[in-house]
Amino acid sequence: MMGMTPGPKLEGRHLETVRLADLDDHACTELYRVVLEPSFPPSELMTLDELGEARRTGGSDGLTLLDDGRPVAVMVTEDYLGGRVRLLTYLAVAEPARREGLASHLLAALPQGAGAPLVLAEIEDPRFHAVERASDPAARVRFYERHDWRLLPLNYFQPSLRVGSPRVAHLFLIALDPPDGALEGELIADFLAEYFIACEGDAVAYDADFRGLLNAARGDAGRLRAGSLADLTAARPDPDVPVGG
């Protein structure tokens, strides 16, 4: 494989950082089975074939951390609006390698500052989504809060990723350290339009829930103010019966 660079240490071992596009097919399959599949439910996860196609065609980019040639963590991204918006599609670490700072190491590679794309991500609302397998929605919220991500005040849902796969309700759309805590509403709406049409086709433009999401994304006077992940009610009110309640 090409494109290897030194990575962080894991219990005294040096890891290698490899671009997703530079993985061979065997490593890509292991990455999917060991890192991605245990971390996300099927409705939120692209298939192995879709991942392979996306990395070959450039539809997805990202970084993988290898420990002695075996994938232990991954960050997958997709660009929209000609690179003006970058969606952090997946960030995951294999169970044995968690709590070692690997996800933070990968996040540090995201571009920030003047001229950088706006970086967005989707995460589950822990009041509606329970802990399953290796996925802990509440821990994800705390992780992104520590890394200066902000909550967009949207009753957000994920589009259907493929025919026969449901939309995923009760998600948050979050942004990496937006300037002044506010975002250009039309930029968010344009991103959502491109993203949802890519997933569900042109007919989504006539969907009432999608149109409502677009209208909310345009914000007040063209600005969408992001809030703290410490206050989840900024995106939607507290549920009547929280998960686990």
C-alpha cells in the first residue's frame, strides 16, 4: 500500500496513517468488518460494496490508522457543493483500541481556518437512540462537544442511503467550530439538497419533511445559529420518555 505516514502511538506501538483510497481490497474489507460494522447500525452505514466503489471513484476520502497492517480506526469524509462543505460521514475506532486518543488524532486532520470547507457531521440523539453493540450515542455527543463541535437547531433526520433502507430519525447535524457560532443558512440548505438528492433522487424535492428541513436550515434572516452540544433541546425538545427512562 502507498501513502503511509507515521501515526500516533498505541501502548508503545507506532501506527501508520493511510489514505482510504490507498487501502488494498483485503484491508478495506477488514476495516469494514472490524471498525465500521460494529460501530453503526445498517441504516446509517454504507455497504462494503458502496465503500469500495466510493474510494475507487473518489466519492469518499478519509484516513485509516493501521496497527501492524491491520485497521484499528477510520475517518471517512465526502465533499459537497464543489468542496465548500465536507461531511464527516464516519469516525470509528475498533473496540480494543478505544480510549487511546485515536479518534481525536483523526479529527485533527480535518481542515480548519480561512478558506477551509465547512465541516458537518451527523450523530444520534442519545435521548432516542440507546446504546447498541459498540455504539454509545451519549458518549459521541460528549466527544464532539470536547472537540468544539456545535449543534445546529434542526429537527434533523438522515436520508435513506439506498432503496429499501429507511430514513433515520432523531439525529443531530453538527458543525466543527463555526465562526461566530453562526452559519450561512443558504449554504446549509444547498448542502442538504445535494446530499438528499444524491441519496434519494430528485423526487425528494416534493417530500414535505425534506422541504420543512430545508426551510428550517435557511434560518432567521439567512443565518443559522449553532448552539452548545450541552443543550440538546436547541435542536428538538426533550422527549416525553427518554431512552432508558
